[in-house]
Amino acid sequence: MALLAAEQQKPADASDASFLARALRRIKPSATIAVTDKARALKAAGRDVIGLGAGEPDFDTPENIKEAAIKAIRDGKTSKYTAVDGMAELKAAVARKFKRENELDYKPSQIIISTGGKQVLYNALVATLNPGDEVIIPAPYWVSYPEMVMLAGGEPVQVDSRMEDGFKMRPDALERAITPKTKWIIFNSPSNPTGAAYTRDELKAITDVLVRHPHVHVMADDMYEHLVYDDFQFYSPAQLEPRLYERTLTVNGVSKAYCMTGWRIGFAGGPEPLIKAMAMIQSQSTSNPTAVAQWAALEALEGPKDFIARHNAVFKERRDLCVSMLNQANGIKCPKPEGAFYVYPSCAGTMGRTTPSGRRLATDQDFVTELLETEGVAVVQGTPFGFGPAFRISYATRTEDVEEACRRIQRFCGNLK
Ligand SMILES: Cc1ncc(COP(=O)(O)O)c(C=O)c1O
């Protein structure tokens, strides 16, 4: 282990690019966090800004969940490490959740609790990817998927969809993307960023393809499962196609439906050897997710759920407002998604046009920059999600603000020449 004398003398200078890992050269910072930060800075400088960038509910964590956390602290249940892969009580509750809501049987040894859904996904990729392994990612996709795949040493393979198909991947496009090197598909329905959710038949057409390719594993990101509207019926891939059970990691968490993004609890059920490998990574990196947050998540999963329907009624009203108002804006086309709290309009009709200040819009980045500067509306450009020119609106913010933001977008588009 002894270092050569010359190496020992080298200064460890963090400003030197060679100090940073080469793997970092492949990835970029999150565009959604960047726009949220920019909107926050403008607001702090006194500008009237409506932020439609953040991917988290505007509702507070329900009282019963907060109380459960406070009680756990008072009862002295939070001062020690828990089991690395999650408390037995929470794992049992997650097993009941999968059974009750998804008709999926997972034993506690097939379940892991992590620090948010994000850590679940990242652990799974690090646990399985070797250089050259391919991961299919249907586009538009959540910005973190390709970056996580690359950090873990794999190759993201984008499969495009069309707005005319409601941003849902066609089965033949999936079929064409599968190679002998395909290890995973990351399947996210309802989707961030489009809100698109696959119906039973649409999902069946996708799982039929996957059944024919037994070497492909399925990372089912069900994070937005409960955020669906108009009586939409949600199915998880392994629920609809039991032949995929053995090779599916079903990922979920409390962040979105339970308004708990800050608590950082995600979970997954899957094949025991995979879960064990993920737990090993967790044991040597972060250890258990925060104990108090695990007690809160337990209450979320086992306690009353009536607030979800109440929140969904508000989300649905905002979705309908966005779709209707954006489709009246010049050059904007906005499909009506089935779920999540996002809409994903195309701004192709504004490309090549000019703002009153004389700026020509050539990309969706130009569109969102000009929109923020002239109208104080922060949205995220589509390109980092793998489909443009478009932008993502998160309507998880006050209804009055959503309405005012759409009015400003209409004015912005109406003023383009
Ligand atoms: C599609 C999708 N998956 C996973 C996550 C991660 O959720 P968490 O906040 O629990 O890490 C997010 C969060 O934005 C998401 O949009």
C-alpha cells in the first residue's frame, strides 16, 4: 500500500480537475434543481416569480404522520441505528402495502428500506451494472435515470416516444432497443416528467415484449402510483404479468403521495439476492435510513389515507386548468396526462419566433430562460428529460399561482413575433 515518494509529495488540490473522479465527467447536475435554485435567487432579489419547477407536493405532511414521528422520539425509539436495510416493523408494513395495493407477495428478506426512492434505484444500479451493460430508459424520462446509470458504470439507452401517443413507449420501439447487453429497463408510470400512465392494455403490450426477453430485468418505479385521476386504474408490471416477478424490482416510497419528500424514505421489493446486494452497498455507505423517518413512514403506510383523495381532487383541478389554458397559448400543445403532478407541453410552435426584446427562440432552453426573465415563471426545459422542444410544469403549487402562471405563459406566447 506504500505510495511512491513522488506521489506522496503531490498536493491534493480539489480545484485541479484531475482530482475529481473521471466518472463525474459523464454526468451533469440536475436541471430541475438548477431551475428551482434560479427561481429562488430571483425571488430573494425581490422579483415576482412563480416557481413551477419543483417535483414535490405543496401540501404539508399529514398530522398523524408528524405525531407518530414525535412520539417515536419521545419514546426513545430513534436514538440508535436500526437494521441497515430498515426496521423490521417498517419492512412488515411495506410487505403488507405490496400485498394490499399491488397483489405482490414479498417476504421481509425481499424488502429494503432506503433514504428515498433515489437511493433504492442507485443501489440497484450499482449492485448490478458492469461496464458495457445497457439500461433502457423510455423518454421523456426523469433526469436522474441516465446520470445514475452512468455513475454506476452502465450505458443508458434512450427509447423515444411521441406526443401523439401520450408520451408512451410503443412496444415495437422497446423490442428494437433490446440487445444481448440489456440488463434493465427503468419503467416509470405515472411518469415524471410527462404524467403519462400506462393503462392495463398498454402495460400488457409492454410486458408481453419483456416476457420474450428473459435476460432483461425490470426496475418498476411506481413512485407516483397514487397520483392518478379520472378513475385511472394503476397496475405495477409484476402485478399485471406474474412471469416478470422473478426479475422485477418494484420501487416505491412515501415521498410523493404522503407529502414526505423531506423525510427521505423509499423502499423496494424484489429478488432476495438483489435485495441482499443492495443492502450490502447500503451497509458500507449510508447505513440505515433515519430512524425517526422510518417511524413516520410506518404511520404513513398503516394510518388513514383519506387525504390522498382530497389532494388528488386538487391536483386534478390544476391539471385540467393547465391543459386547457396552455392549449390556448400560441404555439403550445399540451397533452392531458393521466397522473403525477406534471404536464409536459411542446413549445415547438414558438421556435424561430422572436420576443418583444428581439431575442429569437431557437431552443426550449431559450424559451424557459425568456419566460423566466420576462414573465417571472419558472419551468424546466424539456431537453434534459430527453424530449424537446418542450417544457415541464409541476402544478404541485397553489392553484391561484398555477392559474396566474398559465396566464403569463399565454401572454408570453401571444407577444412573440
Ligand atoms: C420518477 C421518480 N422516481 C423516484 C424519485 C425519487 O424519490 P425520492 O424523493 O423518494 O428519492 C422521484 C423524485 O422526484 C421521481 O420523480
